[in-house]
Amino acid sequence: TPSAGRSTFSRSFRPFRTISSSDAMKTRVLAYVMAVAAALSCSEKVDVYVKDMDRVYLTVEGFLTDSPLVRQTIKLTESTGYFDDISAPLVRNAEVYVDDGSTKVRYELEPPGVYAAPMGFHGTPGQTYRLSIDAEIDGEKRHYEAEATMPEPGFRVDAIDYKYNTELMDADSTWTVAMWGEDNPGDGFYYASMAVNGHPYPYDLSLILDDKYFADQKITCFPVSVLMQTARNQEVYGPCCKFLEKGDILTFTALTMPKGCFEFFFSFASNMTGSAIPFFSSQPANCPTNITGGDAMGWFAACPVSMASVIVDDPLRGEFRRK
């Protein structure tokens, strides 16, 4: 269960215990003994057998937003083995529908391999939506379903601004993005992401967070993202990680998520980082899912969205111009 107020990729701060002089001596002796023991210890190569997947899962990535200006899409892929050095195969020739009890909308397969609704189709807060998928997975025809109710908007993004970083690592390629806006009353869970010239950041470069530190408040110049526009990231993630130039458009998007979706992304990110927080916590496990009807992973979410953009006028300015 995620802890309130902690972003996905951060670690909790724990103050160091105050050590007296006698404690310090004991600590140095203990450290010396442990170092000698480590130096004298023997090691043995161990081959660990990891069982490969015995079945193929459907993986669903889908957000339905309340914006008529955003194309609603759902990405379907097949799972791959842990040691398979291949991209997840796209699922083609599937029948994908979303309905609200009165209207049923068909999603069509479009390049580069996502299923998209007709432009203009969007959700409404308070409405429940049902996803239906008929697809051939691993040579078998299967049927899947999911249900999502769109919550009321939790955060309004009014504006964003950027500054070039000179005090961080890789300072020649990092920028900080800050936002201005207001958090609405009630518990809020958010998926926040950036896009550069319309190219969105992937999940593992985005952020999930709750509203503990700005609940029910107006926000002024709140840092929400550090853009790491390196050649390596561009090679891996594409044009969203290009080096910023004059005229580039930065867009910040905040999706208000139901708690179940927040827990899915938190679990997904925790498994990806491979870290146990706190220490001695349980080992990574399968992420929760709201996809039913067969072997499936992922989440279908209905989320109100708020966004703002800024045009890069001087990529190397070292301060926020918006106050």
C-alpha cells in the first residue's frame, strides 16, 4: 500500500541517529571486524534457475479522459518472458469497444499500433465506462472486460514554466518544470507527465503522486518534473527526450486517478525500480489489474485531465519568468 505524500521514485528520508564517543569506538571496531570477515570470506558461483512464462498475457494500457481535444487510445500487447530480448508484440486484429450504457464506441487500430476512438469522443466525470476486448492471444481467441468510473477533477493546472539547470548532474541537458494551479477539496491521486512537441514521456519517466503536500491549496511555482534531455534517453525513448531548442513546446498533463489505478502504477513503478521501500519489505509481485476474463495485466482508467503548455523562448535561461 503506497504511503501518503511519497512520489513513486523517491526514497523516504530517515534522520541519522546521534552517536556518542563510546558508540563511535564500538562502531569503528565493528566495521573493522566486518571488513576482515568480508576479505577472508569465500565466494562460489551460483546459477539461479528462473522459470520461463508458461502462458502469454494480454497487457492493456488505456486512459479515457474528459478532453475532446485528446485522442482516446488503448494499447494492447502480449507479454514476453523475463529474459526475452524483444519488444512486446503488438496485438492486432482485436475488436475494442468502450460503452457508457447507452453509446458503444469502436476503437480502430492505427499506427504505430494503438487502438483509437473517433476524434471528439471523451468521457464525463461521474460516468461509468466499460471496456470490451476480443483478441487472439497466443493463438487462442479470448474475451476481456474492464470497468472504470471517472472521478471528479482533482487538480486544475493553470500554467507551467521552465528553467535550465546549472546545479544538477548532466547540467548541459536538464531542465526543471514548475506549475501553477489549484488542488480541489478531497483526496487526490494523480498521474503527471510531460510532452515535448506532442511526444509524451513514457510511464517510467512520468510521476504518480497524491496531494498530501498541496491538498486543497493554490500552487505557485511547484516543481513537478526534471527533464533529462540526453542523447541516451533520446535513443531509448525517442523525440520526447530531444535537447530543447527555441520554439519547442512543453506540455504538462495531470490526470486525476481513482485510488485503485494509483495503486497499480505505484506497484508497477516499485517492481520496475527493483527496490524495497522500506527495507525488508516484501519482494516484487504481480501488479493489480482491473482487466477480467482471462490472463491479463494492465489497467483501464477513466480520468479527468488538466494541462498547460509553454513555448521555449530561451532554452538556456536559468530562472522561471513566471512569478
